[in-house]
Amino acid sequence: MSNTEEQTMNRWLPIAGGVSMNLALGSLYAWSIFVGPLAAEFGWTRTQIGWVFSIAIVTFASSFVLAGRIQDQRGPLIPAAIGGTLVGLGFVLASFTNSLPFLYITFGVLVGMGNGFGYASPIPVGSKWFPDKRGLVVGLMVAGYGGGSAIFIPFGNALIAQFGWRPTFRILGVILFLMCMVGTWLLKNPPAGYRPEGWNPQAAPAERTLRDIPTAEMVRKPTFYALWVAFCLGTTAGLMVISQLVPFAESAGVAFGVAGLAGAIGSASGRIVSGWLSDMIGRLSVLRVMILVSAISMPALFIWREQAVLFYLLVFVVYWCYGTQLSVFATTSADFFGTKYLGLNYGLLFTAFGVAGIIGPNIAGRVFDASNDYRYAFFIAAGLAVVALLSLGLARPPRREAGAVT
């Protein structure tokens, strides 16, 4: 095998590490399996329990900024190791829950922070190794995050049925820690100045900048704020459904296990296929289509919730659109602002996801608590998606300025 072939083969190992890391981190999406058991044992409302997921998402997004800065300066090893440790510890400690504040801290803060540190590592690594296939490769890695729920929702439900929710937290905590350590070991940045053989930066899509834009400059660009608003409101719908999927499926009289599987497959597929499509037809084009589809499918999901086949199909579509955004907004950030400062730059953009983590679950929880029905939550989420689409229309690709090639 030639050196070039060996190098090409080797660059897939960090991708495998990113998938392992994100599969474990995707256990956050399995949170809804604990909603029913916690409500039954402690008598907490959906809104009160929903705050656990919101706190986790907000902590996830805010800690991503710090982790991204560390990633930019020290590489992926430190944030990845911290992330895996915190996720495993948070799950184990959550098993000792007897009060909401304790659950908010253990699962909301520790697991959320573990996600922020762990998730900050794979995207910059993959973007640097694969400037020629950035959308596809980032999509593959973050698909692990979406696919995690396909594993941990049915697995976690089976554990709860057999052992109860407390042992389930502990068992998952150990498994997740080990998976994250495998990912940490494999994640490595490419050598300085690395370029894939035959790749010509000048032939890159017109949306891609040819220099690395520092964070201080990025936050002065109107496009950053247009992307931030679109990311926030566009992911609100998906986070609303994710946080309430199990109780919503139960209220509709359909199998929540099948719904969870449909959602996980949709989320993972959307990240990979839409990432690949964005390499072909452009990041903004894919995002516009998916946010529009999300705005249409949210009301449809509620209207046809009692038609099992349509329910599963629409859950698949909502998760596909949601997964697309987690993949393509990341590669859009790399294309628009470069990879040298990507950890911090995408970290700031990712705070939009944290705000969505407050808006989405709370819309669902408050609407249900007030009316014992989810109807208006789905129409509100659709309206926010329309605003996201309008904001995305204000985003403009960077000029092809001279400078360091990324």
C-alpha cells in the first residue's frame, strides 16, 4: 500500500471515533423513556420534568463554546475525555434522584456539559480531514448522535421494564463512558497543512471561504445572526417532539417504540443524506428545503396522529429535517468561516440550539399542562419554522477572499 493510500485509509479512523462518541452522546435523546416512570413515582408535571431536557440542551450548547475553544487550542483529546466522563457520571448519579433539583444537576447539567465537551470534538476533526467531502463526513459523524436514540430508546425501555429506572441509569452510564473513551482514543487532528491528494481548494463550492475568519470578525457579520436565528427556530420543532415523543405517542395510541425507531432512523438518515446533498447542491439550498418541509410536517403530524402508518412516517420526516440541520449548519459554519477557529465559531452558532432547547420542550409542556392536549404546540412550532426560513433567506455566502486555505 502506498503512503498516499495509507493516509487516505487512516483518515477514516477519526471518523469512526466520532461515530462512537456521538452514538454515546445521542443517549440524551432517549431522555423521554424516563419521563413516565419519574412522573409516576414522584407526581411531577410534564413541565417540571421537561426542564431536565431543557437544562441539558442549554448546558450542552453553552459548554460547547468553552469546549470548542479548548479544541481549537489543544486538539480533541481533552474535551472528548472530559465529555465522556461527565456523561457517564451524570447518568450514574441521576439514578439516586429523589428531588427535581438533584435531577436538574445530575442529568441536566452534568450530562448536558458532557454532551457539549464531547460533541465539540468530532466536527472540527472531520472537517479538517475531509475538506473534499465535508458535508458527507460531518453527516456520518453526527448521524451517530441521531442514531444513538435508535439504540438506547428500545434498550433503555427493556432495561426499565426488567430492572426499573434507577438501575437503567447506572447501566447506561457505564456503557456510555466506555463508548466515549473509544471515540476519544481515535479522534486526532490531521497534520498541519494537510490536504487530500488531488483536492484543489480553488475548485471548492462558491459558498466556501478561502480563509479562516476569526471569531471577533465573524460576530460582526449579519450572516452569522441570520444563521443563528434560522438554526434556533428551525430546530425548535424537532426538540419539541424529541422531548415529548414517548408521552405524545402514548396519547395518540400508537407504539412509542416504533415511533422512536422511525425518528432515530429519520434523524440519522437526514444527517448523512442531506450532508451528502449539501456537497452537491449547496448548504443553504438543502437547509431551506428541509426547514420548509418541517413547517408543513409539524401540523400534519398532529392532525394524522391517530393514523399509525402516517404517524410513523411523519415522525421520520420531522426527525429527518431536524437531523439535517444539526449536520448542515455545522458544515455551513466551516464553509462560511473556515476551520482554524471552527470550535469556537461553531460553538457560538450552536448556542442557538441551546435556546431552541428551552423553547421547544417548554412549548410542548406548557400547552399540554394547560389543555391536556398538544394541538397548539405543533402549530406554534410550524410558525417558528417559517420565521427560520425567512431568516435563512438573509444569509449570504462569504466572498472568496484570498488568505489561508481551509
